[in-house]
Amino acid sequence: MTNKSRTLIPTQKARERHPSGRSAFYNDIGLGRFPAPIKVGRRSYWIEEEIDAWLEERIATRNAKQELRVAENNAKRKRQHAKGGQDA
């Protein structure tokens, strides 16, 4: 058992960190695309650090896609330049 401190946040705060509506929020949880809550009594709470990690993963994915697009555009420009500037 770890002795790590975690911050629990209620449903409303977790939904504020998820950029879509209520149905999409719960759908993403059911599909494993958003961290699942833990139950404390009858209430649901989310571990803030898990939501932070989810956000960081989304940012990293976005950045990787952007870097790939830049690399593809650069390669396309090089091919066009090698062909004498003709469109590919």
C-alpha cells in the first residue's frame, strides 16, 4: 500500500475538466476514455491526479499529431522542390 497523498474532487469539478456534455462525460468513462470515479458512500469522486494525467496525455497526443503534420508538410515541400516546384 502506498502512502501517496491524492486529491479527491466531486463530480461537478471532474465534469468541469472534461470538455463535453454530461452524456459524453459518462460515455467516455464507460468506454475507458476518461478516468473512472471511486465511490465514497453514495457519492462519486475522481482522483485529481488521474484527471491531470488524462489531460497531459491528450496534450501529448495533440502535439505528436501536430509534429507529424509539420514533418509531412516539410517532406511534401521537399518533393515539390525536387520536381521543380510542380504540384504533387
